[in-house]
Amino acid sequence: MTRRAVVTGGGTGIGRAVARRLAAGGDEVTIVGRRSEVLKATAAELNTEFDSDRVGFATGDLADPDQVTELAAQLVAGGPIDVLVNNAGGNPNQPSTDLTGLADAYTDAFRINVITAVLLTEALLPDLSRPGASIVSVSSIAALRGAGPYGAAKAALHGWALGLASQLAPQGITVNVVAPGFVPATEFWATRLTPELEADRVAQIPLGRAGTPDQIAAAIAHLASPDAAWTTGQILQVNGGTLLGRG
């Protein structure tokens, strides 16, 4: 049976890789984000690759409650949602020593990484398949190692997801988190990565190489699959051994 999946931040990087992986398995996928042209291009590329029309797109600001309400109504018009991947996020700016700047940095980080996941998930909850739906949120190794506003926001995503897992388990819905390590082929690193920084990051990885969006997508696809129907409330690290044994 064809599943219906929603992938936020699905136009590029890890989100795009997740959409591709799910579509390759026969799922009907809607990628979501703010940039319609990016989403449109990605959907077209994937549909061409699979000679199908199984990838669609929808635009909206996931931190805006009104837009999320409208977006959710659009997403569920075709029926219940089986897979929700909360991938939208980012590291908007670095905090300054000025308290106003510090407050802005933390507020932005939580808005982009936590509020976006919470609002869409809550809006879609009534229309998730019961039993059998899967929610997977994308975090970061920063949540487990500590890294300013971004790390704090991703750690908050963990706490929210674990509470949601307890809430939804009796309804047959699984909730898990994937926490990637260093994956340079994403927009997260597009403007900040230097050869020196990349070499430093890779040097910290026991497997000796950076990760790829496809490798993260594979972990997410597993947690969203029927094979993982007895896995919930877990934080799966995918980081080449950079951080061992912590979830």
C-alpha cells in the first residue's frame, strides 16, 4: 500500500535525500519549505528520476501558526499522513556578548529548530494514521555535545520528541530522532565551511570520513518503515563514531 509522507526542509540536503529515498520505495511524498522555486525544482528532478508524479511540494513558514494551519489542511486533503519527517532547521546566527543579541540568537534557534517541528506535528496529529504512523525529527550531534543556541535548541527537540513518544505510543504511532554528525553536503555548511574546518571535523571522526545526506536518509527511512514499528522514543546517532554510546 502506498504511504503518504511529509518531509519538511525537503528541497535540499538531508531533506531532499529523505524525499528521494521514500519516493524510491514507492511512497507519495510532499516536500515542505519556504522557497517555492527550490521545492518545485527538487520535486521535478525527483519525478523525472522515477518517471512518476509521486513527489509534490507545499510552501509555508513553519514557525507561523496561521500558515501552518493552512498548510496542514492542504497536506491532509488527500488522506491520512503515514510518515512525518521534521527536517527543517538551521543555525541562523551566532550569539553576541550583548544581552539583546544573545536573546535574539536563542529565540531564533528555538523558532527555527523546535517551533517548526512542534507546530506542524501538532497540526497534523489528528490526521496521522492510527496505528502505524511514524514521526522522525532531525537533530544534531550538537544536541549531545553542547554548542550554544543551536545545540540547546536541538536538545530541546529531543525532550519534546521523547514526551511525544510516550503520548502517542498507545495509539500505535512511533516517534524517534536522528542526530547526524558532520555532513558537509548541506546548506547548513554552505557559507561557513573552509578546507581547514572540514579537515578538523573529519579528524575527529574515527571512521575517517564525513557523512552524506544519503546515509542520514537511510537511517531516517528505517525509523519510518514498518520494520521499525517497535522502535519509539529513541535518539539514533549517525556520526561515524564521533560520539559513542549516548542517546
